[in-house]
Amino acid sequence: MATFDFFRNVRSTGVICTRTLFEGAVQAPALRKLLQQIAAEPDDERRAELKKRLPVVTWQAHFPSGRRKNADAQPSGLFMVDIDHVDAPRTLYEERVKPHLEDLRILAVHLTPSTRGLRIVAVCDPALTDIAANQQHVADVLGVEIDAVCKDLARRSFLVSMEYFYYLDEAIWEASPQPSPKGKGGEASPQPSPKGKGAASAAEPSPKPSATGTETGTAARRERA
């Protein structure tokens, strides 16, 4: 698997993020509740404090010491892109990101905790020089502006519940992650909300979590309907 780290919050020591650890975190009722608080909080300072309680993943690197220091970073072979201040994230995903899942080597796409942004995780293209070049390539292809501060290896990514994911390719857990080719593994079936309505729409950016959580399943490619 690509080796990246998991932190229970911004103050904790990191460990290698295993699939079991990841799935346990994204299905936890406590995380779902905290995300609801963050999305509903109107005060910026209070929202920032709440986010510090979220678990963190460092998609771009592993840190043998357990501390996020660029000097100690071992690149994972992945990079992330943040697209902020998005009024209709689902529409952005469907119209711009989804058509490029394969050619941009994308492994995950999810709402950010505010529900007003998208985070993309993808495999680095060895033909490009560094993370910044990979991020800019994605921005150019999608025709979007991205958060330029995400280029350092120690950049953290707040983890969100499974309901926030629009796309998650299980290839992310493979030894040398590559996006699943089209037509192999299939796509995930829609996961029901408490009222059986499926995932949130662009007009309803705050996800509606299921009462029992969302299981990752076994399909090679998972997509939220």
C-alpha cells in the first residue's frame, strides 16, 4: 500500500494509516456528530477549534517519528488537491472531476469538513517534477483554482465520514496504487440515508449520514451516487 499516516487529532502522534484504521475512523458515529457541528458552526474561530478535534491523514507522506515534520517526510507517491469556496460541490464533481478520474489517476474525492470544498487524492505522475507540479496539472485540466499551500509533504488532511466521499478507489490500499481501469471491479451501489434517499445533492451540500454508518465493501471502485 502507499504508506501515509493517521493521527487521531492535530495534537496526537501519527501511525501508519491501515485500511482497518481508516475504515473504523470514517464510520465512527462520533466523527459524524463532530462534522455536523462543524458544518453548522457560523463562527470561524469556533469552527477552527472544532476541526482540531478531527482525525488527520497525511496523504502525501509517512513520518517514521510520528511527528509531521517535512525534514522527516517519506513521500507516499500520492498528492492532494484542495478546491475551496465551492457553492455546489456535487455539481463540480459530476461535471469536472468525474470525467477525469482515470486520466488524472484519482483515488479519492470528498467534501471538506465545511461542506464548501472538495479534496482530491491522486497518484503522482512520475513525469512531473514534484507535488506542486502535479497539483497544478490537475488544476489546469479541471479548470479550477486550488489551494496552493498544500504542496508541502507534511500537509494534513482532516478526515471525514464515509458519507462525505463522492469517490473512493480501493486501489489506494494496494502496494503500488493505480486507479482501477474502467469496467473492472464495478461501481458501488448508492448508500441509503436514514430516509432512504441516498447521498446529498449539490443543492444540499451537508451530507445526511446513515443511522448505521456506510461500509466500504469489496468493489474495486466505489462511487457515491
